[in-house]
Amino acid sequence: MVNAAVRVGLIGTSGWAAGFHLPVLQSHDAAVVAAVCGRDRQRAAALADQHGVEQVYTDYQTMFDEAELDAVSVVTPEDLHHPMVMAALRAGLHVLCEKPMAFSAAQSAEMLAAAECAGVKHMVQFTNRGLPHYRYVKSLLDDGYVGQPYYGYFYWPTGWGPSEEVDNYHWASDARRARGAVNELGAHMIDVARWYMGDVVRVSASLRTFVQRADIDGGVMDNANDSACLLLDFASGAHAVLHVGMPNIVGPGLAHTGQTVIISGHDGSLEARCDPWTDVAVSEIVGLRRRAEQAETLAIPDDYFGGTPRGNAFDVFRRQSIGPRLFIDAIVGDLDISPNFADGHQVQRIIEAAVRSGLSGTAQDL
């Protein structure tokens, strides 16, 4: 158990690191962001100065050696997670890792084993698990609203193309560094599917690339998939369809904008649509119980937002014990964490099975 403030090092200077991880960590009374590490020292120094962080590094191993840390938050592209997390675990640090957990299931398995051997707290930042919308749907499922689930539908189209503005290089589309949409978007929705419906035992997948992005030097690049359709079979006997895609035309007025989840079971059905990134967050949950004559609209209770005013959908991460704040609470109180590296590894196994299925054209058992 940690008695003093938990000293955290942040690796990464992206907009997500700066706009989410750092301020959420700093909102916790027991946490001190003691150091920022980024490959661009000027950018890292500017971020540290903006948030009052004293130490700046361009090498994470040096940060681990010098900054006297208790924990680290790894907010970098997926191909960098494994070496950074393994180095942090060797230093005896508690680790919060952004999703997707790793580039491969072999890497995530090694990270999980090392974290358990080190006896530290470990967590994967699956953001949907903290959003009020998804937590309330989980509560409804746990309370038996649909009974035994039969079927699920998980859908997330984004507007990351096609257009001239987005056809340039992005690491998430670089097959040398990333698994594409099935990893970047799929990790979120696969985790939700497991959270809602249990363990996955078989995966069938169709992966496609519709938009060809240029390499970092403007040349031809081996593009990862930007659209992924998965059929998931669960240990319970239920099954689900999951589709994530980047090159979609989405926007206000279209029903498929945002994230859609449908769960149907023996005793009822739930249909939920969520888009927390809009100026006015979208959250629509409709349910129909067995023998009911009319579906009902289900409003999220105020306590899921930490009280009122509700504000931005992400404000809850600075109010409640979820996300990075849960990570700190677990360190201080020696608590179990979910989602942890075990969850992240299972998601990675499903992603890898989907990649194998896409290549082979056959279903893959986990």
C-alpha cells in the first residue's frame, strides 16, 4: 500500500495523452505526475510546462532510472507498448497501458506474465468502460434486463476517410506498426462485447482496405485494414456481429453515426447508441422486455455522471474512480483492477484470431 502521493511518469505527448491521461491523473489528490517523456523534447517540455510537471525526458529508461516513480502511464502507438511496459515492469512500476495492449498476442501474453510476476497493479485503458452510457447498459444486463443473451451487435463507423485530407501517412494504417481498424477501433468494441457477453471462443472475420494512405515519405505503403467485420461465438452459446471501420461518411442526421450496441436475449432486448465526442454527447438507450407492449426509453441516472451538471461525457473521468483515477485508487488501496492486462490479452487474442481468419478465410478457435 502506498502512503505518500503516487508519482506517475507519462510516456507520450499526443492529444490524448495531453487532453485525457495527464489531466485525469492530476485530478486525483493522491497522484503526482512527476515526469513527461516524449521523443520530441520541445513538445514534451511544452506539455510539462503547461501542466506544471517538473521533469522532462526523451528516453523512457532514463526516466525510470532517475525520476523516482511509483507508476507509469504508457500512451504511445501500439508497436511501442511492449518494450516500454516490459522496461517499466523490470523497474517495479505499476503500469497503465493504452489500448490496444500490444501489437501481438505473444507480446500481450509476455506483458501479462511479467506484470503478475512483478506483483504490481496493471490496467488497460479501455475508455468505454468508464463512460456513463456503457456502464449503465452493463448494469441493466447484470440486473437481467435481457436475461440470457442470445445475440449481440457492435458497430462503430468513423469518418477517418475517404478524403484528400486523410489519405496521408498515419501510423495506425501502417501494417508494419499496427493492425489497422480491427486493432485501433476493434479493441474498444471487442472489450465491450466481452464485458457484456463473456468469453469469446471462435472468430470469423473479413478485413478490407479501402483507402490507400501514403508512406511517411510520400511513397507506397503496405496499408493495414480500415474496415473489419467479425462474427464472434461466445462460450455461453451466444453470438455477435461486430463491425468497425474508418472510411465512412458519418455525421449528424445519420442513425449509424457513433457507436451502436444491440443485445437481445431470452427476456428482452436493449438498443443503445452513443457518441460522446460530439459537442452535445449522444446517449440513447431503448429497451423492450418480454411481453411488454411498448419499448421504453432508459435514461442514465445522475449518479453515473458523479452528480449534476452532467457536462461533457468525459468529465466523469475526473469525478469518479474509473480510468486513470481507478488505477491510482488501486495502487493506494491495494485493490483489484478491471480491465487489467488479462482483459487486454484476451482482446489481443481475439484481434489476432480475426487477422488469421481474414487471411485464411476460415473461422479461428481461441
